[in-house]
Amino acid sequence: MKRLFECYKDYFRVGAAVSGIILLNDAEKAELYEKIKTRYADFKKNFKPTPEVPEFNYPEPEPFPKGRMPDYELAANQFNLVVAENDCKMGKIYKAEDTFDFTGPDRLLKFAKENNQDMRWHTLIWHQQTPKWIFEDGKGGKASKEQLEERLKHYIMTVGARYKDDICSVDVVNECISDKNYGLRDGNEHSQWFDIIGPEYIDKAFIWAKEAFPKSSLVINDYNLEMFEGKRQGMYKLVKGMLERGIPVDTVGIQMHINIENPPVSEIEKTIELYGSLGLNVIVTEMEISAYVDKDFEHPDPRREYDKAFLDLQAERYAEIFECFKKEARAGILKDVLLWGITDPMSWKNNFPAPGRTDAPLLFGEGGIPKPAFDRLCNL
């Protein structure tokens, strides 16, 4: 089998998000499965219908396979860049004021070093998967601005002290652009960072990240930049202002959770070149190509067959987009392309946004078998 990253060695690094599950031993997987079963039972018991999810259709969790999963060998051999799918998020690490759990990041870093890979950090700040206590004052109220800033700075500096020599790029702030007005996400869109600290939390985070990770590229990362002109321009306005204020942002991360139809390649190209016009680098941070358009999440598409016609269409879509990536790499703008997962059965797109519906968005299928998209990219 060809190695995907070698096919693009003259253009950009090719990476993948690695689930911490594939790095666990059998005993750890069994323990995790029991925890997931308990969470599932609690979720089912407390489930409240919404217009998007009117009834409980989530499948019961199944035990993880014993031994090494196919994703492990593929992660080791097909990519020269890795990022943690979940294990480097604040909620996994920052347990209390001065209590940190670096088990997951350490495990992935060991894997990366064993396989001569670079590693990204995702993410320092996000409005989700953040410990609840960090926004509280310990007395039943909300943390003060000063208290939250101190905690955030302490977190960034602690992570940097441990990993600054091993991380090539850092998602400093993730998903801060509003889906409603394309300004900054506030408390109405679940950002307590904005509500407590104010809009300056972004500038401060980048200043602290530069001190903590002096050798790493500093990334601001978001979704749908390639989908919606308003959001694209909202990010442009934000980073342009940051540059004018001397804030050390150097890279825009375009997530690229896209689908089999949208967006057109021309919009992807326009997005990359827009940020490149500011002198910024661009990386693709979380790419997959879903089988479903799902224009209305309240009425998601029915499950389709992942037949030869679909797989060939997906292969061509990947190929057209990677041709665009090669062009933008030659222009000196695009530096990395990362896929958000490795095999379809492990993709986060299964059951989202439609509970009970699988997806087939990645380059490898069941058992780690390469799909036509993989072969097409290796022969582009």
C-alpha cells in the first residue's frame, strides 16, 4: 500500500486526528466501555426531545475490539502529522486549580515520536469540553474576570512548559466566530470566555500562547469558513484586526467538515486565498467528506447506500479538492491538511446529526480497507 503522506511530501504534511481509544490496551478499553455504558444509560434516562432529535434513536454502545484496531497501523503508516481528537481538550486535562492529567497527550506524543511524526495541539480554548469549575468562583457564583484570566494563563503556561518543544502548531482559540451575526460568539452561543473576560480573551490567549509555545505556529480555528461568506469575512475581520494590534496569530485553521456536494471547490480556493492575502498561513484541520448534505438538521437525509457510485463520486470530490490544495501549497499559503479521523466506523459523523445513521466520510472503511478515495489521492 502506498503511503499517503509520501504522495504529498512536496506540497504539505498530511495528518489525521487520532482517537485515544486506539492507543489503549484491552484492559483500558474494557474499563472505558463500562464508563460509556453508564453514561449512555444516564443520557437515555434524562433524554429530552428537541425539534432536531424528537425521539431517542441512539444505538447502544458496543465493546471495543480486542487487540490493535485497524486505525492504529493506518495512523502510524499513512500520516506524518497527528492531532488528538479529544485528548488535548481542556476538559480532559484541567481537573482543578493546580491539578492536570496529561495521560492522553503523553500517550499520543509517544506514538508520534515512535513513528517520526509531528504533533499538533487541539485545542487550548473552546466554548465546549471545558471544565465547569473554571467558570465558577468556588462559592456558588460566577468566576470574576481576573480569576478566569489567571486560570487560563496558568493552564496555557503549564501545557506549554510540558510540550513546547514537541508541538508544531497549536489551535489557540477554537470556534469563536458566531453563526448568527459572524462577530464573536458570546454567551448566547455558549461562550463563557466572552461573557466573563470579554472579546479581549482572544488577544490575551494568543499573547500567552506565544510565550508558552515560542517555536509553534499559533492557529485560530473554525468551521464553515469555506461554506458561508459571512463567516469567512467575520474571521477575516477578526484576524486582520489582530494583526494590526500586533497579536501573534500566524495561521487560520479551516476545519472543512464538508459534504459530497458542498461547498464548490472554488469557494475553498477563495477562502484559502483570502487569509493568505493577509500574509497568514492556512491549514486544513478537520477534513472529511460526508455522504449527506443535511440542509435541514431537523429533517436530516435518510441513510444512503455506500455503493460503488457513491464511493467513486467521493473519490473524485477528494481528488478535486486535493488538486486545489496542491495549488495553494505551491503558492506558499497552505501548509498542512488533516483528516478528522481514519476509518469510517470510528468517525464522529456516525449518529450526527441523525441518531442511528452511519456515515462514510473518510479514506478507509470497515477493517481499515482503503476506499477508492484513498487510491485516487495516492495517484493524483
